[in-house]
Amino acid sequence: MRIAVIGGGPGGLYFAYLWKKRHPEAAIELFEQNPAGATWGFGVVFSDQALEFLRADDPETVDAIDPHMESWRNITLNLRGESVEIDGVGFSSIGRLELLQLLQARVRSVGVAVRYETQIDSIDGLAGYDLIVAADGLNSIVRRSFEREFGTSVSYSTNKFAWYGTTKSFATLSQTFVTADRGTFNAHHYRYSPTMSTFLVECDAATWQAYGFEHSSIEESQAVCEKVFADTLDGHRLISNRSVWRNFPWVWNERWSFRNMVLIGDALHTAHFSIGSGTRLAIEDAIALTKALEAEADIATALARYERERKPIVQKLVTAARTSADWYEHFPEHMKLDLMDFTYSYITRSGRIDDARLRAMSPQFMARYEASRRSA
């Protein structure tokens, strides 16, 4: 089989590696528009559950990545100068560029032909391939070329966010909610190496407008965010990497394949950063597509199987992500709650965690929360 993979992000790299490793005779080429060392953003985060899913299918890759990851067992929320920890919520993180480099090494080790700095401007140039795997992200050329056939829908959250880094190291995955002069801000921050952390700043549309960010340069916006979160940054600066203000894009496709083309990762669906599952979903898509192709002799039948088996799983997670994003779109209202009620509202926001699960998962937090309710 001759396969073209468009996009050298985690999903495209992992599919290319997995298929070539299992089928050394396959001719597989990967096309990426950027140089091998280019990326945007800073760290990516995985839940413990996500890593275990990958370990079950590919322990060698997890063993290659694991030594480069930062890990912790709780979440910290900061509100009005007070903090509370939610125990028992395990996560690990790694720099996005470092993850890409590790996956690039895996791809090279199995002999995939990778063509960096190669822009695919038209699907017509991919004639002759038995299968085209579109892992080319939000602006996928494959999806945009056949939006009606894929049943594509795209919408945007109302909140604005800018993705920074910082040299301040944070002990856990943390969030800090701040009331500033002209509005409210939230920062999602966590370390992804011993010396670097992700620092994603979010605000509602009213705050964004009040600060005039629409007319601000990247440097001017960065300076405002540094001032707003001065106590959190503790003397450290924010670091920009194309850190422009954006609205989160919701991408969904009713049909996951067309002809010999199939979508994976952000080209297919997006899940809000508040549940930290974008990279996980892309890698799991690659695994599911590989299994479907191995289970069926006919490509069209295999692609239908991929959608049939994978779609309900993704829909469930995307639904939780939308519920989580809705909570964030109203976070200034939630900030009016006292610290413990605010934290409870936060941890149950996606609808996937009830009191019984929370008692089992986070017994220390739940005991503190229930004690606060009794004394109220």
C-alpha cells in the first residue's frame, strides 16, 4: 500500500511510525510544510489515563517519552490570593517541540520518507496514493477542499486566549483567576521541563475589549498580561511564540473519510484546551485508524470501520470539552463564589465527575469541601 500523510504534528508522525513499524513493506511518505525544528506553543499535557491508553498499545514509545516528562498528582487553584489543591488528579507534560523531536526519531527509525518544508497546495498533486491521511490540523487542505463531502462545521468560543511560556516553574498544573482594573483573567500554567512552563492567558470578550487588545501589538499585550499576573510570575517574564489573541475553534466533521482520504486529529475535530486532550486525541485517532486498516482488506471498508468505532468515543470527549469550555466562558460569574464552592464547580464542570467519583479520586479535597458545606 502507498500512503501519503499530510502534516507532521503528533498525529501524523505517530500514524506514519505505527504503520511503517507494523508493515515495513509499505511505502509511506509524510509531508510537512514547516522545517523539522519549528513549532508553535510551549508544553502539552497528558492525563495519567491517556498515557496508560498509549502504553497498552505501544509501551516502547511511552518508555521513550516518559524520561522527558514532568509529572504531578494534583491541581492547584488560586482565587483572590487563596489556594486550594485537588488531590489525586495525575498529569504529565512535555515540551511540544521535544515531543515532536522524539516522534520524528521514531519515524526515522522505521524508514518513513519525511519531506519537510513541503507545502501541499492541492489534492491533485497526491494522485497515485492508495490512502491519504490528513493530519494537517485546523487549516487542513484536505478538509477545506471537500467541506461539503466531510460535513464540516466550524464555530468559535467567545473567550480570547494567548499562549505564552515562562521560566517560572510551577509545582502542579495550576490555574490563577484574577480580577484586574478593567476585567477578569484566568491563567492555565504548568511546568513542562525543569526550567520552563506553559502560561496560557484567557479572558472574556468584555475584558479583551476593555483593554483594547484588538489594537495592541503582541509586545503590548504581553506587557499587560505580565502586569496582571505579576504575583503569579514572581519576577519572571512571559515568553512569546506567535502569542496572538485567538478564539478557540470548534471543528467537527460528520463524515470522517471521502474517497481514499481520511481525517485525524485537529483536521477532524477539536477539543478545548481546558481538558488537555488535543494531542491525546490525535494519537488515539492514529491508533484507531491503524487497527481499522489492519482489520479490513478493503480501504473503504476500513475507513468506515474507523469512523464507526472511533466516533462515539470522540463525541463523548468533545461533548465534555464543550461543557468545560462553557464553564470558562462564564468564569467571571463563577469567581463570585467562595473558594471551596468555586473549586467544586471547577472540578465538576465537564459533567463527568459526580460526588461519589470525587470522593474516591480526591478524598482530601472532598473532605475539606464537605466540611466547608457543613459549617456554612
